[in-house]
Amino acid sequence: MINTHSVIRERLLKRAGLIEQPKPKPRYTLAQLEASEWSAQFERFMRNRLIMGALRYGTLGSPQKKKYNRILGIQKRLDQYALSGNLENLVDIANLALVEYVEGDQPNRHWDALHGDHCGIEKS
């Protein structure tokens, strides 16, 4: 028979780490996440446009490439996407971000992992 004393005792022992607790089953396997958390079509569209961009503007990281304000380009395309819903703008944004990551000349460039809300504002 379970009484109050035994319930309290079990909780205290668990909290103290003296009773082994079963490990929770992972929600996903790594293979499942690798398969689900990417879009091959989006990547293909990105690569196609990067290849065309290399022919127009020069290869990624090429020192003789003209300088462009990619940050303003990202903002412009994000505004266009918000108005039109044209998915190509998202591919352009991703490519501009990639080129900025590789070639950017922002004076305060650094890597500092952000913590907190990465998804933005939830729709109601």
C-alpha cells in the first residue's frame, strides 16, 4: 500500500539522485532530423542562382569582385517577399546572407551564438 510517507521518501530519494530514473526516449533520431530539417529544392535553387551569379559577378570570395551592399539587398528582398509572397526572394536572401558570411566587410564581424527566441514572433 502506498502511503504519504513512501511517496515523499521516493521523491526525496529521486531528487537526491539516489534512485535511478529511466532515461527519456529521444523524440527523434539524428537521421530523422537530417532528413526533415532541410529542403533539397531550396538548396538546388540557391546553388543554381549562385552559379549564375558567379558567371555575372565573379566566384565566391574572388578579390576582384565589385562590392555591393548585401544588407540593404536582404532588407529590400524581405520587403518584396512580404508584399508579393514570391519565394524567389527567400532564395535571394539566403544567397546574399551566404555571400555576406564569406565576403562581408562589416567592421564588427564576429561570431557570437545568440540565445533566446530564434523563430521570431508567433502568429496568433
